[in-house]
Amino acid sequence: MLRVLIADDHPIVLKGLRHIMEDAGLVRTVTEAQSGEEALARIRETQIDVVLLDISMPGMDGIETLEEIKKIRPLLPVLMISMYPEKDYAVRAFKAGALGYLEKKSAPEELATAIKKVMRRERYITPTLADLLADRIADTATPIHELLSNRELQVMKLIVAGRSLKEIGAELALSPKTIGTFRSRILQKLNMTSNADIVRYAIEKKLFEIPSG
């Protein structure tokens, strides 16, 4: 029976993940956090066996939180839980120290298996992600979007989704001015001049699920 920390800013997701684990008979206690900062505080003050960590949270995002967790408790197993497809963030999550990456839509069927595997200090990798990693190894050319920081990639994804700077700022709990700075860095690193260039690049590289209509 495990002591689990779930870090996610959506109450419905928190409740759903808790129910899945309780139904599977996996948990002794469940601690909840709705931000990266809160998750770090809980890890410092509470005995935790495994962390379920969302990629996208206001303020400190999941990757940044994961990097800080590894400084505090390097051996603590972390399973990333995300609404984003594996191709968007999984490789970055593993580089930061995650032992698994699971899309939220797959949680009802795969969560128990994923948790058991990361608790054995084994990586939880889906067949889709295994194919992605194999492609990355075979491709010797580094795509320029790999130059982006985790936060810049997150902002880029929301730009591609058609969000305004104000809307992106509200979602990430940052000011529109700060988001504008991230946008400028993205354009500079990708050698582009407009949002349209960013969208075209994302489509070409199949980075994100591009909204239709």
C-alpha cells in the first residue's frame, strides 16, 4: 500500500486518479497538490512513496517541478500524467528524471500498471513512446525546437492552439508581458518572425495536435 502524491490543478482529475488507485487497492494515503510549489512543500513535509505529476500547472510547470523533486529526493519515483500526447513532452520528462509518462486519457486502463512498474524503479514506456524514442535515436539531426526551454515549448503549444498572450498568461499564471518575452525568445531561437511561422513549423514537424477549423 503506497503513500501517493498527486499534483494536478484540476479537481476532477485529482478525484479521478484517486478513485482509480483506490479501486486497484494501491494506496494507503493520497496527498494532493494543485501547483508545483505545493507539491514540493508536501514532499518536504510528508513521507511519499510515488508522485503522479501533471505537466501543465500554473506557475512552476511539471518539468520544472520534477527537476526540483530530484534535487530534494533523487530516488523518489515520479510518473508524469499529462493531457499532452507523448510526442510533445515525454522525452523531456524522461531527461528530467521521470520514470514514466502516461496520457490522462489512458489512465483508467494503464495507471495501476504504470505505478507498479515505476515503484520497481523500472521505466514505464508505452509502445507509442518506444517507437518515438527509436525514431529519435535513428535521426541524427537535432530539430531546432529542441533548443526551446520547457516553458517556451509550453508557450509555443498554446500559440499554435490560437491563444492570445493574455489567454496564455492566464492559463500559466504569468503576465502577458512575460508571455510576450517567451514568444520573442521562441521566434529568435527558431529564426522566425510571426505566429504563422510558428504554426507552419509545428504542422511540418507534427509537434502538437493542431486545432481544426
